[in-house]
Amino acid sequence: MHTMIFHTFSRVIAGLLILPIRFYQRFVSPLTPPSCRFTPTCSQYAVEALRKHGPFKGMYLAVRRILRCHPWGGHGYDPVP
């Protein structure tokens, strides 16, 4: 019972965290030139990480990826683990 409640709560929180990312993808990103060094883009990576790993590990992975996205960081294909 507790596991089911926690799983449902995690999915709801992950869904709420995805909303501002989708807003960014839909309304902000088209106004700026492409600059992400990775595939998938950092915002798509964040959505995939949240869906696959839930809000806690998903946010950790997304923040870690965003911190690597700079001129001296990595580049190329970097899927969600």
C-alpha cells in the first residue's frame, strides 16, 4: 500500500516538474538559437530523466547534465542512464 502511494506521489511530482520544462521547450527555446552541446537536448534529457527515474534522481541527473553543458564540458550523444 505504501509503495503504491509513494509511486503515485513520485509520478505526480515528476509531472509537475516537467511542466516548466515543457513551457521552456514550447515558448522560450524557439526564440533562441540552438546551443545545446548534447543530444538529446538538456531540456529533453531532463524530461526523460524525470520520467524514467522519478523526481529525486531525475532532478539530480538533469542538474548534473546542465552543469556539464558549457564550452569546456562534454558534447555528443549522452542518453539518460
